[in-house]
Amino acid sequence: MSAWLGDHLRALREALRHLAATPLNSLLSLLVIGVALTLPTAGWLAIENLRKLTGDTPGVQQISIFLNVDAGQKERTEIDQRLHDADAGSWQFVPRAEALQRLQESEGMAEIIGSLPKNPLPDAFVVTPTVSQPESLERLAETFAAWPKVAHVQLDSAWVKRLDAILRLGKRVVLLLAALFAGALVTITFNTIRLQILARAAEIEVAKLIGATDAYIQRPLHYFGLLQGALGGLCAALLVTIGSHLLTPPVAELARLYGGGFTLHSLASDEVVALAVIGGALGWLGAKISALIHLRRIS
């Protein structure tokens, strides 16, 4: 066990030595890997922020339950209890008088409302569901419509479906970008390891002559690819975090102008670790493939 651990520590030290030996080349490689991982990561983060924004914005995914005009306190209490039992999310009761006042405060509506002989608006419950899938929202709306003393249930399912389709399309594009740049990362590491093998061809030949195994020779190369990919992942996390901090003030200002409050979310600590792990795994894969192919050519 100690011998195995010593071999891996030696390989790790050698990989670190090769990274430090050419600092400029290593830095440029890390920047290239960081940019390759930044683009899909930024796209994924943008979609998650958009999903949180639409989920937190009133009116985007709400169901309005309009009661019959003749519904009394008993019916309102029953609807409130049914909403509680259904665990549909949060809801707010809007009395007809309050609804009329809100409508009267709208631009150009004061004279029209004033000319009406009586309040034509019904009592309503505005429900903010916990679910966001269009199919689930439609089923929830159908359930509400079947309740007694419910005159009409309003759900802008077309808007929800369009939003869901946009988010699904965005995720598909991000996945394609991730696959494309993952291939680019593997290619970068593949070429870096190839150049290392060519530069050390004579050293590798001597090592094989004195009995060094392929695993012994490949191990430092694997660690080099893993370290380069992991550091590139951390570089991508740094770039995304800087970009998020730069965009947070204008996004918050835009949200404020639209009467809302929204803070742009950056990468969490576990997501930074995941990005480093993904970069390290892709770097290791590129080094593995390159070592298997090019070491065979050295007898």
C-alpha cells in the first residue's frame, strides 16, 4: 500500500513540476480550458436565473379562481379550506371591493367604473402554485374549476407553455454547447500530452529499457491532464463569478424599474467543486487517450 501511494505521490509531484516548468504555456492552457467551460456554465446559470426570476415574479405562474357573484362567507371559507387541503401552494383572497378599487386606480378606468350601477366583479382567490410544469398547472386549474361556487378559473397556459418551451430549448442548446466544448477540452489535453511525449521520447525509451511499465510512465501524464482540467474548471468558475458580479447591479436596476426585486445568483460552492471535477475528468480522459496512442509508437 505504501509503495502504491508513493508511486502516485511521485507522479503527482512530477505533474506539478511540469505545470510549473512552463508557467506561461500552462496559464494560456488554463485560460483556454476556462473559456471552454465558461460558455456552457454561463448558459446553464442564465437559464437557472431565468427560471428563478419567472418563479418569483407575481403573475407569471398564477391561477385566478373567480367565485360566483352570489357566493357568501360560507363558500369563501370552504374554498379556502379546499386550497389548504389540496396543498396547491400559496394563495391570496381578493375581495370584490378591493378588485374594483384596483381597477378604478388603473389609468383611464376611473370614469368607466364610476358610471357602473354596481360592482360587477366577483370575489377571487389568486393561487401561486408550487408546481411549474404546464401539464400540472392545467390539471390544477381543472380541479379548481370543479369546486362548487367557482364561476371561472383563469390560467394563462399558453404563456406558461411558451416559457417552458423556451427554457427547454435553452437547456438543449446548453447541453450541445457543453458536449462541444467538452470535446474541445479533451482535444486540448490530448495535444498537450502528445507534445510532452514527443519532447520526452528519448527519456521514455530509456525508462522502458530499464523495466519501467506503461502504467508507471503514464501515471504522471494522467495526473497532468487531471490537474490541468481541474484548474481550468476553477478558472471557469472564477470567470463566471466575475461576470455575475459585474451583471448584478444592472440586472437589479432593471428589475427595480419593472417594480420587482431580483438578485442574480452566481455559482454555489458545490457547483464550483462540480465544475472542477468535470474539468479534471475531461482532462484525465484526454491524457489517457493521448498516452495510450502515442506511447505505443515509442519502442
